[in-house]
Amino acid sequence: MPNIPFTVTARTPDDLKYVSAAISNGQVSGDGPFTTKAQSLLQEQVTNSGKVLLTTSCTHALEMAAILLDICPGDEVIVPSYTFVSSALAFHMRGARIIFADIKEDTFNIDEAIVEGLVTSRTRVIVAVHYGGVACEMDQLMAIAKKNNLTIVEDNAHGLYGQYKGQSLGSIGSIATQSFHGTKNISCGEGGALILNDPKLYSRAEVIREKGTNRSRFIRGQVDKYTWVDKGSSYVMSDILAALLYSQLVHAEQIQSDRRNIWEAYNKELHNWAQRLGVSLPHIPNYCEQTYHLFYLLFPNNILRNKFIDFLATHGIVATSHYQPLHSSEFARKSKRLSFDYCPVTTHVSESIVRLPLFPAMSNIQLDHVLQTVHKFKF
């Protein structure tokens, strides 16, 4: 029986070569030559006008964003309930009250139609999570932010190389965060990046990233010693991981092409099957360029979803659900700093979604087996 995992981290021909070079050059801690190369290439690929700082994770990049924006107790931050916990936790840890918003029925992104109704005099930030690498409705969100003097933070963990009306995701809000976790399209195992589209934030971000010190200025010879000057923590990525990341960024076009081929095969070959059974496939607005991060099926209900996952498992295929709603989590129920109305779309999607295996090294034999098995499933 085939054994098809849900995901396998991408590999490139230069991974070991660059990692070996990072070890050999003796600069294995952060901000070495590969950090410089990776930051420059990522900046070129995403935001020519912004600045990029590699971090130890996307979670840490979000924590840096919260510190940069001086989030304090009493502030409010609007976050979609259907996202990874870090989208909310980074701001909650600074004392913010998290206001959970429901998502749209088509893209599963934050529902811009209800966001403005959640804004109060205490609101400071809207977190725009580009689910599956499909853009939120950024024009509307940016208009709401401008009207109410708010900051948009793009949680772009899924969205590297995606676009919204010709603009790269990660280049639209004042701040964006990236993930290079092992499950992401571009990966170094564990890692992230902070993208600063507001240049005024860069100098302080360097300090926050270096444990609240001005060490970066010291390394550049701008001060004769460094000291503690601000809030911060240890957010600097090792140059060994930066070397692996640089290799992935160099080969991003091939990685994305391989993922696209699999995504498009799913979309084409499962269209009639899904339509016949009342299963929804991903919706990509025509003004969005997606990232081929995931391919999902949305079943009519939880019972059929679970039956489908079990059916695939008996055929050696690992398929998974996705996020559990943050608004109904154990932590949310006992916290006094989390607020929400009922989020029916979030609840339904969480109970009914299935993600199919998708990774660059997936063979045609594996892909055909998944497709054939899905077609065998009947309610």
C-alpha cells in the first residue's frame, strides 16, 4: 500500500552546499553572510521599498511587531478566529485584548464587511492573515485602517509570492511577517522574517531583534560599545539556517512550479467529483495570484469530513483538517482579554475542511493514487 505523507519539506540542489559553507566560514551565529544574502534576496522578491529582518520564527516576527507598535494593556487587536494561535498570541502577550472576527465563506480570510463594526476607540491593529496564500481584501482593510488611524499587520505565513491586484503580499501593510517553518513552501526548518514597509520602524526593529541592544550598530562600527537601550528578545536567526533559507529562495521558482502543477491537477481532476457530491474547492479571486500553499476540500459537514479522512488513511494517504477556532479554544473561554461574537463560518470551516497532500517531491504515481482514491469515495 502506498504511504503518502501530508507534506514533505522542499529540498534543493544547493541546500547542503550552502549549509556547509556557513559552517566552514566560521560565522554560525546570526547576521552572517548568508543572513545578508537571504534578507537582500527576500527584499528583492517581496518589497523593494521595505526592509527585511530574518527571525527565529514567524511567531517571533509577530512578537516583534507587537513591541514595535507599543501594544499595551487596554489596546485592542482584531484577528480572524480561523488562524494559527500566533496571530493572536503575539499581541495578547503584550496585554492587548483580542477581538476575534469571523471569516468569509469563499476565501476563509477575515471578513472585511464586519471588521469596521469591531473597531472601537481602543483598536490599534488589524491582523490580515492571507489564508492559503490567497489575499485578504486589502483595499477595504487599508481603507478601514486609514479612516480609523490603525495599523495593518499582514500575517503572510502562507503568502510568500502571492499577489493582490499586482501588489506582492507582505508589501501592503506597514508590517508583515513570514514563516519558513518546515511545512511552508520555502523552509529552513524553523524560521521567519519581519518585513518593514514603513522605513521609520527599521532602526528600532534592529534593536528589538538583538535583545533590546544596539549591537547591530556596534557590529557596523557606528558605536564603540553596545548596551541595553529598549525592549526586545533573542530573535536573530542562525546563519546556518539562513544558508538553508537562501538556497530555498534561490530555487523558489522551481519549488513554486512543482507545487502549482500538483495544485492544478487536483483542481482540474476533482472538479466534477466535488460538484457532484456538494464539496467545495478553493476559491481564488481573479485579481489574486495565489501561492499554491495548500489544496482543500470543504465537505457539507463534520461527519462526512471525518469519514473521508479515515477513508484516505485506509489507502495509505495522510490528509488533515486545519485550524481549530481560536474564539472557542480552551484558553479563550477562560481569558478575560479575548472577545468575540459567534463566528459561524469559522466553526463550519474548521469542522468540515480537509487538506490533501501537496509537496514539491510528490511523484505522478503518488498524485494519481490520491486522485483515484478520492474518486472512489462516496457518501
